[in-house]
Amino acid sequence: MTVQIFIPCFIDQLYPQTAFNMVKLLEKAGCGVRYNPNQTCCGQPAFNAGFRDEARDVAGKFLNDFDGADYIVSPSASCAGFVKNYYSDLFSNAGSMAQARNTSRRMYELTEFLTDVLKIENFGASLPGKATYHDSCAALRECKIKEGPRKLLSYVKGLELVEMADNETCCGFGGTFSVKFPDISAAMADQKINHALDTGARYLISTDMSCLMHLEGIIRKKQIPLQTMHIADVLSSGWES
């Protein structure tokens, strides 16, 4: 099985280790992993801002960059959800419509691919401590991901997973929402962080680094004893060399 990976812009620039850990997981699962260095953005930022023509140009490059891959896997439900749910509409009146639909069918968020396609839940990870899980809006609502990440985390040795209150509530990031409405965004993040702290968790885990990046900024500013971790980093923790 050959998998081509799509690395979101912010992970490429700010959290590259998460991408490397995703590769480690896929290779441990027996996948042949390919990375196209010409890849750029999926087009979601422009689309969400209302620039459909510009988004279509960027998305058209995505179609060509990932043409022919058996599966496309990304450590971001936000990016994966955009490709899966909006590419067909974005190219509905274009000659690339069939290619867009085919690409959408081959696009998977990492945990979705591990549990639904590979049917693997135990990666032999170890991370002692208490953790809580944040359901990102994109994972929950765009990709319909709920139980898969929790199953994966249940096999992490030493990790105690405790559900926080309102775990399905938005963290306040929402891409440009956090820029347009910073006060509301920060208040939503504070609420999410307080719910996480109420569980006594040491780790706050999610499928989406965009959510975690937003929360981490406030956690660091207020020096809160809580560590954010992408699920790829958790599932690759404690492996014997």
C-alpha cells in the first residue's frame, strides 16, 4: 500500500516533528510513504475568506500534486475535511470535477486512516500520565471522527484518558475567526483550557495542531501546567529503539 502524505502549512513551518512522527506511524503499519516536495496548500484559507477563484487555483495544484496516489493522508482533520467535503463543489463547473471527486475519495485524516483503512489501533506507544482529548470541529463535524482517536489512545501504555466537560465545543480558533474576533476566540480558548484542567490532565490531545497551536499560545502566556500534544506524537511515544 502506497500512501502520499499531505503536510499542512502550519505543521510544515512550526511543528515538523509531528509530520515525522506520522511517517513513523505509517511505516510501522507497513505502508510505503511518499512525500511530494512540490506540495503547498489545500486552498482552505482562501476559500474560507471568500476567495473562491484563488482557492480553486491552489486546489488545482493540489489535484495535480497528489494525482495517482492510492491514499492521501494528513495529520489534520481540517485540511482533510476541506478536501473531502468541498473540492467537488469548488470544481463543480470545471473540467477537473472528476479528478476532484477522485481526490476527495482518497483523502484521509491520519487517525481515520489508521482505524478505518489499516484497521490498526495498537502501536505499542507508552506515555505515563493523565490526558484529556479535544474533539476538533473539523474532525467531529467535517470528518465524522469521534471514537477512532479514543480507541488509539486507549492502547497507549500508562495513559489515563479522562473526558472533559463540553469536549465537543469549539476551542475558539476557527482559522480567521481568531483574527477577526480575538476577544471571543480567547474566551473560548480559556473555557476549553479550564475544562481540561478540571480533569487533572497533564496532556491535552487532539487530531488538529491548529486547535492545539491556538490553545498552546494561551497556555504558555498564562504559564498553565498543561502540555498540548498532537495524537501522532502520542502514538509514537515510548517506542523501543
